[in-house]
Amino acid sequence: MTTHHTGRDYSSYSAADLRQAAQRISSDLARAQEMAGAGGLRPEGVEEQQDLQKWMRNEAARRA
């Protein structure tokens, strides 16, 4: 499966590209969480980004 359930096609991405994209999502999420502060607020869209990140890592492992 090279298409995430959101409909985006990742068939042209190599395993390394997917790992790198997942790492960027991780960095972006950490930065957003930090900006949200200690108030315990979760930035909007976190679950969707975490789902995409997990899918990318799984797909990269499958392609390796």
C-alpha cells in the first residue's frame, strides 16, 4: 500500500524519504507541543500527524 488513507500517494518516496519525512513530522510535532506550553494543550491535528508519521515509518520498514 503506497497511499495513506488521507489519499496522498507516496509511491514515489523511497524508504529513506519516508523515514526522513517521518522525522520532520516528529520535529514539527515537538516544536508545536513546546509552543503550546505547559498548559497541557495539544496542538490541533496532532493525532492526524502522528498517524501519518506511524504509517510512514511502517511503510519505510516494509520497503526496506
